[in-house]
Amino acid sequence: MTTARANRLQLAVVMAVLVLLHFYIRPRLWSPRVSPDFLLIALMLYAMRSGPGAGALAGFLVGLTEDALTPAQFGAGALAHTVVGYLAAWGRAVFFADNLLVNAAFVAVGLWLRDFILLISSGTDERQLLVELTLYSPLQALTTALFTLLVLLAFRQWFAIRLDA
Amino acid sequence: MTSASERSYTRRDTVMFLVCLGLSVVGLFSPANWGLGVADALRETVLAPLVWLQARAEEGRTSRVRLRTVTAERDSAAYVAQGIPSLLAENEHLRQLLALSHRLSTPYVAAEVLHQAQATDSRTLLLSAGSIQGIAPFDPVVAPEGLIGVVLSVARRTSVVMTWAHPEFRVSAFTVTGNASGVVAPSASAITSVDGALEFRGVPYRDSVPPGTLVLSSGLGGVYPKGIPVGTVTGVMREQEGWERVYRLRAAANPGAAAHVLILVTPPNADLARAFPSDSEVLAMRRDSIAKVRRADSLAWAAELARVARADSVAAVRKDTATRKPARPPVRPDSARVSAPKPPAPTTRPDSVRPAAPKPATESKPAAPTTRTDTARPKPAKPPSAAPNPLTGRSAPADTTR
């Protein structure tokens, strides 16, 4: 088995684990609004290890999934995740995010940006937008970043993250 | 200088990004029915295993975490239910008196709420029950605390609920005191998810609703049954002078925290006509009602006449008594007699052998013991009060108080 194929397989396993965590473990955690978004973690980790086009496509698929499960404004989730996936791939190239904490912070920023685009495109009024972006989104970004750290630590050999930061 | 392969790689990425972006924008601006249809199709095909997985997770969480709460609620409900038969009988009796039809019983389906991680999760909820369980669009959804929303779209095993936090949500409502009615809608200036998130609009200016008043669904419109708690008034949000007041409501149920809801389903082949009597029944009930009202009025009139007559009689007696009172001897002979101690075994009344009886003829009737002998006593001298009444011009009647 070649190294590239092994890496793809490892990445697929991590993605599958994150999807299972999202749909089976996350409902058992705290409030749904502040519990970690494992799908976004999967998207960010995939986008940071692939090209911008693949990241955008992955974001579109994740957003379509979210829209199908929460059709408050169909298409808003797809739009937000597409942009976040594309920017995550570009950001990886710009920031060389091989550091563990930078990766976690990257995910947190991606979640906040996702919420911002989602709320704007779904027509949220100003006060609720303010509360969401200043209270709930940062909390969810924090929990998501913490679980990103755990995932990266658990699969550090596969993701080849330097832990000396 | 970039190579040709790098340029094609970048161009391909850009094209893919633009295509995905364009599809997202198309979905965003497409009609709502299209989006809901695509979402239903995705949930029923590709995402079905994931939805099933989340439904099992929600069931596991609610079955463990909420066991104690559910047990306590069941115990309290069982205690309250002990009085339900008498309340039902009383309600039925009152409805009969008011010539109302029987109250409709609404069947329901229990479902788990599959919360998502998106910021718009509280506007629409995904439920783990669909058309297989008999759910249809516009079925109301309630939590134990109150109204959650209405079913927006239905797939086979899942359904989407538009909660009261959705900008398009409306429900006709009235206060529990019955003095005000209006329309409840989500507030555009909501600060938190529950407190003050609803507005009670269209309340006439003259109808004042104090804080703490419970607001219920009125049943108008045919979507929500009557009597579902919607929220509690917390204050006046704004008012148009002389026209209407808009009250701030604290929602009864929080969609973001709801884990288990009830969907009030419309039974298949339901005939709502049974809730509304036919024209002939209405006519008969109206006649019956009119007859009942007339009968009640006649009884009330007769009772009033009797009461007036009794009052007149008592007044006349009191008037006569008051007129005679100054001339009456302080102690009536027979009352003094009654107060005297009786002999051990009286065979005849003592006054029957009174020597002072001026009419001995009555004494010659000892064989008639049933006749009170004192009734034959000689009349005492007529008191001055026996003079003709100055008001009526007639003599005072005999004392009937004895």
C-alpha cells in the first residue's frame, strides 16, 4: 500500500469517527447550541489537508447535510460551509498550520465564520445576530476547539502534527 | 513563475468553488417548497442512517437523563388525574347546559427532537417521526410546558417543525382570563431565546393585561387546538395610543431545550363536522335552549312573585304588631300560663278549670279534649290598639302569631 493511499485511508477513518461522534455522541453532551460541531471539525481537517476546490466541495456537501437536517433557510448552510471549506484550504497554505494550537484556533475561527455567514444569509435580526455571534458562537467555538485538540492528539501520528509548540 | 499544472490546479479549484457557491445561492433563493422537498429526499435516502443513529442517541439520552423527571411528572399527573372524572362529568354537564357539542379528543404522536449544531436550530426542529406515524403538515407540536410550533414538512420517518422562533410563526391567542385576544408572533427585538421572545399583538387598547397573565391558543384558524399555553405576559412592549397594545411574552416552552415533544395529529378520515352540529341540530338546540330559558324565566318570575307576596305579608304583620304593641299587656295570660310549671300528670289544662271564666257554657264541653279550652276564653277587654287603623281605616286583624 502506498503512503498516499494509506494517508487517505487514515483520513477517511478519522472522518468516519467524527461523523459517528457528531450523530451519536454529540446529542448526549450539553446544550445542542454549545456542544461541539464534529462535522465542522471533519470539514476543517479535511480542507486543511486538501486543495481549495476539494475543500469547497466538502463544505458544500456538509452544508447540504446541515440544511437537510435544519432547513430553516435551505441553502444557507451550504453557502456558509462552502466558503469556510474553501478558506480553510487557502488558510492552510498561508499559515502553514502544522501547529496543534493553531489548528484548534483555526477550527474555532472557522466555526464563528460559519455562524456569521449562516445567520446573515438566513435573515436573522440584528439583536439575535449580536447575541449569537457574541455569546453562543464563541462558546461553541471553544468547545469545538477543545475537541479538535483531543482529536488531533488521538490521531497525531496520522495527521503528523508537531506537538512541540 | 507558476507552472501550467499549478495554474490548472488553481483554476480547477476556483471553478469548483464557484460551482458550489452558485448551487448554494440557487438553493438559498429557490422557493421554500423546493428546499423542503430536497431536504426531505436527502433525509429519506442518503442521510437516513445518520438520522436513525441520532434518533437512537436522543432516545438513550432522554431515557436515562429524564427518567427521574418523567417519573415525578407521571406521579403528579396521576394525582391530578384522580379528579378528572368529576371534572369531565361537570364539563359535560355544563356543555349540555350551554347546548355545546362534545369536546374533540385530539390524538398525538410522541417524537424525539434531533437537535443540530447550527445557529438556526431553534427556528426549525427535526423530529424522529414522519408520515408513517400519521403526521401531516400543519399538525401542532407541543411540549409538556406549552406550544412549540407546527409541522412544516413531513418525510416518511422524519418531519420538520417550524417553532415559534421562526419569523413566519403566528398563532391566534387569548388570555386565560378571557378579557383579551390577539395574535402571538416572534419578537423582532428578542434578546434571549425564551424571555420576551414573543409578542402578543392586536390587543385592544382598552383591554389591559397584567403581567403574569397566561396566554393560551384560541383555536381560531383551525391549526392549533384551543387552550395550549403559549406564554406568560411580562409587560407592555409598545402601544399605539388609543388603538392597540403589544405585550411581551415569555414563551411557555423552549424549542432549544425540548428533547421530547407531542405532535397533535389529525386522525385519518377525520370528520370535523362532528364537532359542529348540523343546521337541524342547531335549530333544535336553539329551540330547546329558548324553551329552557323561558322555563327558567317563568320559574324565576314565580319565585319573585312569591318572594314579594311573602315580603308583603310579613310587612303587614309587622305593621299590625307594631301598632298593637303599646296596648298589649306586658304578659299575655296564656304565655304566663305556659311558663308556669306544669303539674306532674295533667289530664286537663289548668286554665280549663279557671274559676274566672266568664262563659260557663264553654265549660260544659269537657268531652271534647281536642278543642283547646282557652280558645273559648272570654275575650279580654279590647285594647286601644284594636281601634281602626288610621292608615287603612280597618280594624286590626286578630293576632295570628299565636
